[in-house]
Amino acid sequence: MFAHLVRRILIGILTLFLITFVVYGLIRNMPGTPLTYQLAELDPSRRVRPEDLERMKRAYGLDKPWHIAYFHWMANVLQGDLGRSLSRKQAVTRLIGERIGPTLLLSATSLILAYLLSVPLGLYASVRNGRLDERIVSTLLYMLYSLPSFVAALFLLSFFAVRLAGTPFELPLFGMRSDRFEELSFFGKVWDVMRHMFLPVACFTYGSLAYFSRFVKSNMLEVIRQDYIRTARAKGVPPARVVVCHAFRNTLIPFVTLVGLTMPALLSGSVILEQIFAWPGMGRLFFEAITERDYPTIMGLVLMFSTLTLLGQLLADILYAVVDPRVTYS
């Protein structure tokens, strides 16, 4: 097991190096630079001297070829320094630290709700397969899965924030907290954040809920046709025990793969939804960094997302051995 982990970690480090190297080359060859973005915000009547341009290029690190600049960035990363944001003039680690909380609040709540609701729904749909109630549930899940989240977000905003304005059911239009947030009591602050979270969490959750439920059902339908399930039923094992202890337990291997692959979603956020709800999260920061050609911030986020993806895959491998004793890495 130890040798397998060491091998996977070494492969992960090589993969991380290749990902960051390619992404750095891509962003450095995008049209526009941080310099052109900064110059576009200056007064058009103000002329910039050539020596000032050269000085700004050196300050932004644009005076070196991209592959040399990449190794300078990597050397700083190995020392724990992700650099400074070119547009916000502060450390990238501080920027990411400020945005992790709001994104984690949405994504963790959404994933927990999706898992807690999808497993019972998937088990129910597999037990009632082919019956009217199961077909109604499956149809609703298909409809939810096919509905784009940004469309649902606009409908929910127009209903709860516009049509229900002035009623007890009105919900905030955007943001994470109200203007008078600091004046509220502790429980008032909690309630205020929960009201702002309701619509984004609903949009984050319903697509995952539909997908996870269908995933559990399809795996359950395959397992309950196995001979050992028929044997357990023939021995008089209660139906609930057959479904939960015998059938569902053997669907955990593909399910833990799904859990491992959703790990990066905890911090990646959603660019479109966070823009619609003006939520100060990681997705919105990523979008703003790309727009502003903020190379250090983009690379800091890419490094974090890539690391989480590789850790999620490693976690899925470890969970294989936990849920299935037949799997060994010796």
C-alpha cells in the first residue's frame, strides 16, 4: 500500500507540473496582457513614455519569455509564495483565502444536501422501478438535470426577489449579506446569510441531486439482479436489509469514485452562478482574473484546482480498498 501511494504521489507531482506548464503557456499567449489592461483604464489623453512601458513590463514579469517566467513562478511556489495579484496589488494566497469561505459555504452545503437526498431517492427509485410513482420521480429528475442552472437562477430571482417583493417570502437579489449586516445580532447575521444562500444553494444542488439519484438507481438495478440478492431474498432476509446492507453496499465502489471526483467542486465554485448572484467566491475570482489577465492569480487557482483533482482521485483509490476488501494495493 505504501509503495502504491508513493508511486501515485510521484505521478501526481509530474502531472501537476505538466498541467501548470501548459496552462502558463496558454495564458501568456492569450490576446492582451496585464499591461494592456492597465493602460486601457488610464486617461486616453495621457501618453505613456517608452521607458515607462519597459519599466512596467519588468514589474509585471513580461520582459522574459513565458517558459523562463514559468520556472521563476515555480521556484517561488516551491518556497510557498504564489506571488502578488497584478490587478489587486495583494498576495494571491490572501485573495484565495478571502474567497474560500463563501465558496465552501455554498458548495459544501450543496454537496451534503445532494448526497443526503440522492441516496434515498436512488434507492426508492430502484425498489419501485417501473411503477407509476417511480416514473413520475424519474421524469422530474430528468427535467431538473436538463434545465441549465443559470436559467433556473434567473427564474428563481424573478420569482422570489421581484414578484414576492414586500412579502415574507421575499429573498435577496444578490450578494452574501445585507447592507446593515454588522448591526444585526449573531442569530440575525446567521439568518441573513441563510436567506442570501437559499437561491444559490438551490441552483447548485438540483442538478447534482438529479445526476446522483440516477447514478445510484442505475447501479442498484444492476446489483439487485445478481444471484446473491435472489439468495438473500429466498432465505427470508427483510427487503429493507436486502436493499441497504446487501445491494447498496456493493454499489459503493462506483459511488466513491464519484465522491472523489466531486472533491474539486468544493472549492472551484461556479463562474456563471456566482456572477448572477454576485457571490464573492472562487468562481467569480477566476473569471475576474482571466478578464484582467492577472497571471499570478490564475496560476494560483489552477494549481489549487489541479491539486484537489489529483487528491480526489487518490482518495477514491484509497476508498476502494476500504469499501471492497477484495481490492488490495500490496
